[in-house]
Amino acid sequence: MKKPSRFIKSAVATAKSVEMELPWARGARRDAAIARRKGQAPVLKRA
């Protein structure tokens, strides 16, 4: 069996170490920031 290349090892190591932001994470932070600016309580959306 062929040994994994350095590129594959590097890609796997990076994938394990990087903390990924999910698409819906931005929305909650943004809504909270807008609510703080307006002086209102943030509106929490539920699925």
C-alpha cells in the first residue's frame, strides 16, 4: 500500500485543527449586536 503524501497529512492536520464557523452562527451574533444597538432584547429564532 502506498504511503500518504505530505499534502494529505497536512490537509488532515489542518482540518482537525481549524474551528469551522457554521452558516447559522453569524446570524445569531449579528441579531444580538443589532439588538444591543437598538437597546432591545435579542429575538431568538427557533427551528
